Amino acid sequence: MAQTVKLNDAELLDAAKEQKDHFSRSLNGQIEHWARLGRFVEESGIFDLHKVNLAFQGKIPVEDLAPEEQHAHARMLWQSLEDLDGSDDSVLRQIEDAGATAYGLDDQGNLKKVGNG
């Protein structure tokens, strides 16, 4: 049974549109292919997404990750930073509450230090 799925990631959609022709796939076929690959990677044990998430949450050091996992961690971190629009400072408060240091911009665009680190 076919279902409609909405993608909110324009970069992913653009990449799928570009790659689909290289492999003679439809757009849906390309996204399904990537989804199957992602499922395989998660289930294979070669790549531990749970460890990546623990590192992303700051519960284990990034250095404990395999190179492929570190790459995924960096991509997740970059995506999270891109998603910040300045309207929600809860992330900075969480960093401060954890006793770490973060830097952000104040309302005038000046760099400000947040936290105790």
C-alpha cells in the first residue's frame, strides 16, 4: 500500500533529484533506496547509531566513535546548528546547566559567552 511521506529537508530532496538519473531511478525509487541503505547500516552492527546519539547528547566522548560514526555525529551537529534560528535559547540554557561553555549572539549580534566552562 502506497503512502505519502513529506520531506522537510530541501538539501536531501535536491540530492535525490540529482542522483536519481545517475542510477535510472525515479525520485521515489532513489529515496527508497537510501532508506533501505540506512536501515541496513543501522541493523548491520557496522555502524552504531545508538553510540552516535549518545555522543550527540554528550554522554560519551566523540573520540569513542568509529570514523564513520564521527562523520554522522558531525552531520547531525551541523544540521542542529543550521536549524537554530535564535528564537529558542533553551539549548544555550541546557549547556549552561550542564556546566559547559557555549557562545551565542545577543540581540545586537555581539558574541556572548554562556555557561561556566
